[in-house]
Amino acid sequence: MPGPKHLATATRRSGREKAVLVVGGVLTMALLLGASAVGYLNARFGQIRRFDVAIDAAPASGEPRNYLLVGTDSREGLDEDDPANAVFLGDGQEGTESLRTDTIMVLRVDPDDGDASLLSFPRDLWVEIADTGEMNRINVAFSHGREVLMDTIRENFGIPIHHYVELDFVGFLGLVETIGGVPMYFETPVRDTESGLDIESPGCVTLEPRQALSFARARHLDYQDPDTGRWRTDQSGDLGRISRQQEFIRRAISKAVGRGLSNPVALNRLVDVGVDYVGLDPTLDVSEIVSLGRRFASFDAENLETYSVPASSFRTSAGASVLDLDERDAEPILNVFRGIDPDTLTPGLVEVTVLNGNGLDGFAGDVSAALETIGFATDEPGDSADHFVDSTLYYAPGSEQAATRVARHLSSDVEFAVDDELGEDEVVLVAGEDFTTVHDQPSPEVPELPTTTTTEADGSTSSPTSTTSTTTTSVVGYVPNAAASCV
């Protein structure tokens, strides 16, 4: 499959210029969990900010929905002499403010099953920015507008956005203050001189608002080796920060549920923080918040499934250090948020070569173009050496799903044949005399293919089986001990 166009300019940002990191999912989840106990939510909800963004059609009542959570570095609500103006938001000069975000997440909530999943996008993920045709870091999309960020996620990952939630970092500070800090267990001293994090001693530490913000921002974290006492640098960068943010979210939800739901005064303050510092799309109304709150009133934060988009480091031709999507590893994770079976193979991972087997000039090119429009990766079409009456799909051993995925988009039946020379998820479609058309949506019927087997070491044979897993993404980098209990 063709790789991304690695084009970018190398940029360097000082600590003063870096956008603040805000864990938007914390406040959102706290509001969802606590809304059922709020008697005055209707009145307060009318005061919340609304953003004019286009969202995808809402699923039926009770069906899972995706909430795009965005954390911004807005200075609204800060005193002019607040040091955060300089530390987190740049030099504060007039005209330097713009939309910036380093925290982009999708929260998928299933009200009927009581499940919630959270997907984090690394800020340096290299994608095509919607409406521009240019490749750049995903957080750059937000600087073009909220709608561009939403479209970038839809177009690059196929994830529908049913609601939009935006939180600034003043709201993050207010949330942490309202719930009385977030307790976490540090097995060793840690620090980040750029974010201001400084945990001097191991053990349980209740992160107060400024500490919590420094922890959520930490990308250049050092930790002390318990054996030698030497400081070591966590090399995981943004991926490690995501793991720490997700663990922080779990701790914060637990604290919010334990404190907020049992304390009407604290709960009202929690809602006040949300109204003051959260912005929503035009359609998210109080009835949906209350309904979710009732269903998730006893939600256990340990059951929050957390994922990060799999990516690996590379440098662009301009020398910028970014992250490239690992498409195959990402597929089952993205399918969770697409609302389809994690094992489903999407067209973008199937490479199709179309050959003309019926002698009609240009026929293979037309079929190839139609498949490319659907999203399949296509190679240069050509002509078959032989004439075919029956259209035939050739596929590699073990790539049955790739073959059936292509076949489900064809109006006419095809024959299937295994070709040992093809690579994984590569198929060759020979369009014969019986070939008719290609349709956008796959047929619900999955055709049966000839059974292929593999020979084991003991001489026995077995059929290929799926090994796809969608368990929570593995922790990357240094993360406080999740198993330790801090009250």
C-alpha cells in the first residue's frame, strides 16, 4: 500500500509556547456520572457555551455514541497576573492567541451495556488535514477550526462524531479543586522541569490543581531509579503522557463519583465548573446527560477501556519528528469506535489489482477506479494473459477475509482461487465476461471460500484463525502504580 506523503517543516517550540494539555475526559465523565443527582441542571445547562459544528446523525436511543473530547489552552477566566498566562500560554501579547490543543480523545459510551471506552490521539500523529490536502500533525487540524478537526478524524479513521465537548485548562483546575485533588501512588520521585511537575518522595500523593495540570502535561518526565538513586529519562514522550493521562482519568472519575455524588454542595460546584468552562455541540441536551447519569451512577472507573492510536516514530523529509499510524494494528481498535466487529477488515487494508479478462478496452481501469472510490488500495490495472468467462478473485493463503471483503462489493458472483505468490491481504480480481458492477455498500452475505489449511510441526493441519485482540492498549512509559490504593 502506498505510504503517507511525508512532507512537513521542522518546528521547535519552547516551553512557553507549548499548548497546555487538558484531560477533557475527566470533567465530561464526571458530569455524565453525576448528572442524575443534579436538581437544577436544566437552568444551568441553558448557560453553557455552544459551538456551531456539524455532528453525525445520532444513533437510536440506547445505542452507543461517540463524544469527541478536546482540551484547549484558552486563557478565558484567568487573571491577568496569573503566572499560567506565561508558563502555559506563551508571552500573552495581544494577537498571539489562536485555537490550540494537545489533547484529543474520543469517548464511546454504551448506555444499555453500561460500557465506556476512551481513545487518545497522539498530538504528533501524522495525518492528512481535512479541507487542506496537506499532511501535518493532527493537533494542527484544530488551528484550522473545530469542524476541520472533526472532519480530519472522520476522514482518516472512519470514526463518526455524535457529540463535541471542549474544555479549557481553567476548567480542569476547577474540577480538580472541586473533587479535593486526585490521589495517585508514585513508587519513586518524578519530575518534569518543563511542565513543573516535582514529586519529591515516593508514596501516595494527592495531586492538587497545579500539580495535576503539571502531571497531565508532562512529556519530558524524569524518574529516580530506586536502586541507584540516579535520575533516568522516560523516552516515551507523548505516548507515555497518554498512558499517564488515562490513568489520571480513572483516578479522577473514582474520586468524583465517591465525593461528588454523595455531597450535593460539591456536586453543584462540579456542575458549575462544567457550565463555566465546557463548550458543547448544539444538540447535546440535558435529557441525554441526565439519562446517561442515571445509567452510569455506579460506574466503576476500573472498567473504563482505554486505547491509544498505535503509531511509530519517523522523521519527515523536512526533518520533523512525528508519529506514523500503524494501520494494521490500529484497525481492530478503530473498529471499536466505528461500531463494527473488531475483526472486520476495512477496504483501506486490502490491496487490489484488477485485470481485464473480457477483452473490453479500459474495463479494468473503470473497475479499479470504482474500488478505489470505496476505499480499497489499488495497484495499476492491467490485462489478463487469458480470456475469462467467469470473474475470479485470487488471494494469498490466510487472506480469506480480504477476498470476501472485495467480493461483497461486487454485483456478480466470482470464483475464488489461492495464489501463493500474493502477499498478505493482496488480491487480484480478473474481471470476466460475467462481471457487472461495483456497489458502495458491502453485501451482508459473506461468500464461502475454499478452505485453506496450514501444516503444523507434528504434521497435523489446522484452519487459519483470527488472533485479533482489542484489549486495553498496553501502558507506555512511566505511569504511577495503578494497583496501589490511595484514599
